[in-house]
Amino acid sequence: ELNMIERSKGFNWGNGAVSCSTWKGALLCEVLKSCGVNQKWIEENEIEHVRFEGSEILANGKYGTSIPISVVMDETCQVLLA
């Protein structure tokens, strides 16, 4: 669904991808909060998305995608750094 907002490189699964994995890691919102990111900072800097980019250079460039900051900062969404 995020590809409908902005097309990501290397992520062409559409909304049909399914997984039964169990992931563990730190909540991204907690990591960002420990770096001083809060709602005031988000609004002052007009932040809309958190952008991710892989280090590997693929045939079409680097893998990249983004998640809306509202989803990342919502603890119930449980966005992990895994």
C-alpha cells in the first residue's frame, strides 16, 4: 500500500505478500524518542515519513522504502528495527 504513495525500489510485491515470521528488535519509536524526536520536533521539521535505504547496490540502485512517521511513532503499530 505504501507503494501507492511513493514507488519503492526493489519492493514490487503489492498488497499480496504474506508472512508467518516472528520478529524481534527495538521499537523504532523508542529509538527515535531516545534521539530527541517528539511530536513538536516532527511538526517543526515537517516530517512525514521515515526513509530506509539498504547499503547494497542492486541492478536498479539501492533498495529503499519509507513508512509514514505517524505509523512509526504509534507504539501500537510496533515498527521494529530488526
